[in-house]
Amino acid sequence: MSTPSRFRTDDPLSSTKDTSVPKLALKRNPFPSSAVVVIDTDNEISNGSLFSPSVRKDAVTTFEEQFIDIDFSDSQHLKLGYLWSVPVGRDSKGFGKTAMLAFYLRKINKNYGEDLPRHQKAAAIYSEPGTDITNFKKLAALLCQALLRRDPITQSAILTDAIRTIRYKVIQLEKTPRTLFPIDLPTFETEEDFERLTDPAFVKQWKFADFHTAMKGYLIVEAELGEDIAELLSIYDDKSTYQISRWMAKNPINFLFNDTVKLLQAADFKGLYVFIGSILKVV
């Protein structure tokens, strides 16, 4: 005989752990069990999606004015800032700092800055706090991986999208293939057309038509990247992220603060926001 649902302990409507759920006509408790937001997940309960800027509108407006609304063309623009909360007892978690960072991370990367006040092309990366962040090199390595990671909400992948943008520019400059090999060029009328620029099948045609040579030259001359990294980026596809990842691991500080800057500038980005969950363990 089956147990009536109202007596089942796993039924959220009858759970004794949170009696407010049925009283509020909710199917489940909408809030996470932990105060720590995990950005890199599509679970809306734990990834910060519950954050609403209207709840603390003044605080959000102040944050945007001081840290987000930046003129990247001004060399004197704010380059460093931090958030903190006054702890209640021993705990300073659960005040919404990371949730607000998650909100702006997605707002920035959804259309790469188009939804910001100045409409400058920009991107944002985030590094979650961890006990293994014991030095600056490890922090840089985590931030480098964030460049490769596809956001489960916005579907943005910063390094990949930068490579696609540069390939598009090279195609416009070349006009016609550099060899007699026929290449099926996207029409660039849809987002899917743009995404094809790193599809392995397209990249195979790209190399046969010798477009990778043109891109490598563009990266060396226009972006002033080194020959090795320019070669690696010129033949990159969606299944070869491990090659870039291994390159990053060799010298993450140099890749983050030199190669990344040059690559993003070549893709017409004006700035990069770097959100760090915690730096207390960096020594």
C-alpha cells in the first residue's frame, strides 16, 4: 500500500523542516541551504539568480556608479575596489555580496557591455574563493580558466568569443579565400553563424583555405602577440580548449595580464571586469 503524499517526509508541502512553505503556498523552499553562492551552475536556487536589484536599490545603484560605470578610455579610471559586510556574530556571509557580483557578471557578459550605462564592449570574469588559493599565481590560473569557461546562464565564453570576433574581422579583410579550396563561409545573420567560427568542422576548412595563416599574421602584427600563442589561437576550435588551458598553466600571470589584454583589444573589447570571491588566503 502506498503512503499518502501528505505523510511522506520528502514531500516539500508537508516537510516539518520548514513549516512556512505550505503556509506561503510554495512548492518548495526557494532559498539555498548555504549562504555561499555558487556561480558556475544552472541551479537558480544556488547560483545567485534569486538576487533582485530592487530589494536594495540604493546599494546596487551605488555599486554600479562606483565600480561598474567606468570609462575605460580614461587612464585614471578606478582600477581596484572591494565589498565587505559587517558580520553578525562570527559570520559575514549571506548579505548578498557574491549574488550581486553574479548579477553583474551576467549583465555584463550577456551582451558584452551593451546593457551597461556607457555601452562599451566589455567582459567580466569571476574567481570563487577556495582554500587552494595560496599565492597570486594560483589566483591568476583560476581567472585564466574563467576566460575559457562557458557561463551556464548567458552561454558566453569570453576567450572563445574573442577568437570568433577576430576571425570575423580576418574574413572581412580577406574577402576571398587565400587558396582555391572552397570554404563554406557563414552568412553571419544569426548567433549560430557566429558560433560556427570555432566549430571543428569549420576550422578544418579554415585551415585548408589558409585563413589561419592570415589570422596568425593579424595577431602578431596588430595584437603584438608572440608567434607561438598566435599560432595556437589561429587554429583553435571548440574541442581544443585543453591546448589553450595547458598554455595558460605555464605562466598564468603573463597570459592574464599580457596575452589576454592584447587578445581582447584585438577583438575590440575596451575593458575586463575581474570579480574575486575572496583574497584573504592569498599570500
